[in-house]
Amino acid sequence: MQESLRGADFLIDAKEKQATAKQAFVFLASLTSKRPMKSDRKRVSAGLRVLIADKEEKLSMTILSTQELKKIYGAGENEVHALDGVNFQVEKGEFVAVVGTSGSGKSTLLHMLGGLDRPTSGSVTVDGKEIFTLKDEELTIFRRRKIGFVFQNYNLVPVLNVYENILLPVQLDGGSPDQTYINEIIDTLGLASKLANLPNNLSGGQQQRVAIARALASKPAIILADEPTGNLDSKTSQDVLSLLKVTGQKFSQTIVMITHNEAIAQMADRVIRIEDGRIVTKEAV
Ligand SMILES: Nc1ncnc2c1ncn2[C@@H]1O[C@H](COP(=O)(O)OP(=O)(O)OP(=O)(O)O)[C@@H](O)[C@H]1O
Ligand SMILES: [Mg+2]
């Protein structure tokens, strides 16, 4: 037992030092007095691969990343380089704010991150999956399971009441809701007394909270929010943002949020600034 543990440690260490399976095999052989056999070597390589995959998974906390992401709209004279080679990473559980002037490429970036639109080149990796290798239909399903969107204009369904709106993504996905979890979201967001209301009987802040509850309901790994407080007064904005932050932490969700509001951006763990389709600063707050 002790020896095999030491062996495992060595294997991981060996990989980090770029050692080969052959060296690992020789080491393992040195632990036993027997002359190693060819089949041992196969086992060692297979074991090495498993251990490395496992270790890499534990080490890698990146949930979202882009690689040389570019988006060009139009052609010829009308060509707009909305994203011009964006590389960035978001760690699991992180709350990142994206700021930048109008037209700098923020919404384009968010759409690419969520797989709502395909890039001209480059890639986006969500939870280990390169999303644009997926076909449209697969991408839709992936998006519904992994990502919750919150838009400035809420996008609630007017003929459904608050509760039905919140459950909609879970039901679209054919899943049965985790009732305890849904109730917790509803309580956290202060919506318990409004469940039977139609969206147009709610204030802007309340509608935004419903949109957040809906985004959280399917337990997405990532929440993408495009100016979620754009239509709200500053007090309500702060309240909604605090709730988003609290629920994000409580349910271990990662949040990427576009905002024009500096005070709101300061509530994030990190602020990314975009100019002309490029990331220009990555500030820790
Ligand atoms: N569908 C489209 N067709 C053509 N050009 C587009 C399209 N969408 C965005 N653009 C252009 O791409 C650039 C980036 O737009 P984007 O919407 O990402 O900016 P933004 O940073 O979100 O701006 P805002 O703060 O005003 O929302 C702009 O020049 C815009 O005009
Ligand atoms: Mg925008």
C-alpha cells in the first residue's frame, strides 16, 4: 500500500518533470524485487494517464476561457472587428465584471461566451468543452444546461406567472425541478409573495429578480449577465447585484457581468476592460 502510494506520487511528479512512462516504469520496477514484465509497462502507462487526467482535473479550476477569439461583422468597407483576439480565463466561482465604452465589443463577447453566436475564428471552452465544435442543436442543449442568461430587458414571458417563468428553462430541458433548491432561490431573491403575479404587475427590480431566479433555476455553472441593472435605479441596482452575488456564492456559480456602472463593477472579484474588441486591463479589485 505504502509503496504503491509512493509510486503514484512519483508518477505525478514524473509528469510534471516531463518524465516518460518508461522512466516511471523503471522507478516502479525498483520498488519491487521482481524483474518487471512487459505487461507491467502497459499498466504503468495506463495508470499514469489516469493519474494525470485526475490531477489535471483537480488543478484546473478554469470554467470558461477564450482562445484568440475574433468576431468580424460585415465585409469590405463595412467590416467591423467587434472582437479582435480575446484571450481570457474565468475561474470556477469567480465574479467578473466586463466594462468598456459603447461599441467596444462587450455584448459580442458575452454572446460568444454563451454560444449564442459563433465567432469568426478562435474558440471558447466551457467546463472543458470547446463549445463551437458542437452542432447548433447540441450547442442549444449545452447552453440550456450550463449557462444562465440575464439580459437588461429581462426577457420574461408575459403570459406566464413568476413561478412559471422561473421554472421554464428546467421544463424546456425536460428535467424535473429540484424543489428545495428552487424554493431557496425564491426566498433568497424575495419573490415568495409574488409567484402568482404576471411579469407586468411587477416593478423593474422585481422583474429583474425573476430573471435572475430563472437564470439560476437550472443550476447553470455560469451566469452571463448583460447590463442586468441597466434599467434600474442605483439603489435597486445595488440590491439586485448583492443578491446575484450572494446567490452566486451560495450555489457556487460563476458570474460574468457587463456593466456601465463603476460602483456595480467594484462589487466583482475582477474587472476586465474591453476597448476596440481587445482586453486592455485585468484588474483585481
Ligand atoms: N449584428 C451586428 N452586425 C453588425 N455589427 C455589429 C453587430 N453587433 C454588433 N456590431 C458591432 O460590433 C461592435 C461591438 O458591438 P457590441 O454590441 O459588442 O458593443 P458593446 O460593447 O456591447 O456596446 P454597448 O455598451 O453599447 O452595448 C460595434 O461596433 C457594433 O456596431
Ligand atoms: Mg452591449
